[in-house]
Amino acid sequence: MAMRSNEKFFNDMYQKTICPLKSYTMKHSCHPDFVDDILQEVYLEAFRHIQILRTHENHIGWLYKTAEYKILKFNKRYYENAAHETGYSETETAGLFFTSEEPAAARFEEFQSILSPEEYDLFLKKYRDGLPYQALAKITHTSVSGSRARLSRIKKKLRKHLPEFSTEAGSGSQHKPLG
């Protein structure tokens, strides 16, 4: 009898959360092919912990938090695999562009010399670690739009100090703009 009630609770929870959770996952995943895999892992985790979820005061929040961690895990794997397949560093595949002659470590030293420690840390968390804006907002104690604006200012600062990344560099430039 308890098994049937667990299954019913799980099915009800699934029906109630699948559409919004899928939308959330699509918005934060770095690749659309991961969405179904992430959702499968989230609901598998939920089924494994069904007894806890039945008594949890916010089981939907638990699902979203689990989804957030699964998204981070898949995004990190994606960037690691892309780096391995292309031969570039993880940071290059996460949205930074480098000249082919220049090692990534030297470029990051240059970024670090331009940005403040807080800006540099935030920049790395977004473009190296692939954290979503929601996670950055929690870290910086701001809103999501505030964290986006802050990263935009950081990229603008880099463009200002690194002329090869400015949009005025000309169409024949071998360099690409920052993410």
C-alpha cells in the first residue's frame, strides 16, 4: 500500500513540475541535447528519495535545487569535453577568445591584471565554470539582472583595455569579441 502511495505522490509531483522544470532546464543548460538527460537524472534522484520528499516542506524547491546542481554538472562536462576534443582550454570553449599563438594562461594573467580580484573571480565563475546567472546573483547578493549587468561591465572593461577585442578593430581582424 505504501508503494502505491509513493508512486501516486511521485506521479502527481511529476505531472505538476515537468513543464516548468523543463523550461528552467532549457534556459540554464548550455546545450539543448542535455535537457532530457538532466530531467531524467533529477526525477531519478527524486524517486530514490521519495520518502524524504513526501515529508519535505518544499519538495518542488528540492527538485529545482537538484536540477540546478545537475545542470552545473552537465555544463562542466560539456566544457571539459569540448576542450578535450578541440584542444583548447576549458575557458576558451566557455566563451573567451584567444589568438592561436597565445597560451591561455598568459591571457588570463592579462585579464587578472586588468580586473579587480572580485571582478576576475566573477568572470571566471561565469565563463570557466559555466555558472548560471541565478547562481552568480546569489554569490554577489544581487538580482539576476544585476549580475548580468555586472558581467557586461566587466566585459566592457576588458574590451576597453584590450583593443584587439573592441568592436572597432575592423572586420578584417583575426580576433573575435569577448562572449
